[in-house]
Amino acid sequence: MRYSQLIFILLTVVFPWTIFSATPLQQQMLSTVDQIGQIFNTLYAPAGWKKQFAGWDLNNVVTQAKDKILKNETITVKDFHKILAEIFYSTRDYHVGFSFVRTERATLPLTIRGVGERYFIAYIDRDKLSLGSFPFAIGDELITFGGKPIQEEINFLRKQTYVVNTEPTDQALAELALTNRRSMRGLDVPHWPEMSLAD
């Protein structure tokens, strides 16, 4: 009896009790995080340099991901994809890519570019967005997006998709994502809202 009690105590110290109460789905997710951690540990050559440059610690990243999984009793696959995306983005490495097997996407046939905190239409696909349905031109300033100031939406995208890395690149990627959202990249896919432009 003493031996079994000792083993139980050791197990609860080494493996937190939450691991035993994890649902089958959470257990699969935890296993996947471990596998990804092992791949990084084995194959990601810049790990040592990343730790010096950005304080990146694979063990901490993996532990944080597992904690998020275990704390969410109703976690969905989509929630899990966001957690995995955070692991990849945490490297602050544009060469680290990922793609989920998800087909949901939303695009608008135009692109927006920023100058300071002002944003302008840089391209319109007139084959998909006629002048009659969208009577605006390249160079027109965009003021709001989704009923919010456009800078607020850009800030949201930067927070959702990119750990702070190189400022101009992060900004450009967020501007591209403004009108091109793909769930395969771990992004929420919205129903496109109204936009307003400056007079």
C-alpha cells in the first residue's frame, strides 16, 4: 500500500492532476504540441540565437501552449489552431511557416496601404468590383473598417497574427491581411463589413 501511495504522489508531482482530467481531445492536442516541440528541438537551427536575440525559449512556449489547452475545457479545433499559430509566430522568424487544413476564407478585391496612420486604396480588381458597385478610386482614403477606425482593425490583426518582429514587415503583412483572411493561417474569417472613405 505504501508503494502505491508513493507512486501516486510522485505522479501528481511530476504530472499535474489536470493532465489526468484532460478530455480525449485535449490529450490529442497536448500530444501534438509535444510533437511540434520535438521537431523544433531537433530541427530548428536558430533556436540558440533566437534565445539570445529575442529571449525565445522553446520549453516556455510549449508549456504556455499546454496550459492554454488544459485551461479551456470547451476548447475547439479552431481554438487549438490559434494556440499552434502562437507557437510558430513566437519564433519571430518569417521563414517559419505553417498551414492548417481549413478552406474558410474571405477576401475583398482590393488592397489597402498605409502611410503613417492613414490608409489608402492601393489596388482595385475591377473585374470583380465594378465602378458602379464600388464608385471609389485608387488613392481614396479609407477611414473605417467594420465600423471601427481602420487603425484599430490593423492593430487587432497585428496582435492576432504577428508577434512583434520587424516593424515595417509586420505592418505590411497586417495591411495585406486586412482584405484577405484565411483560416488556414489561424485567422478568424469575418463577414465583410461596411467601409467608409474620406470625402
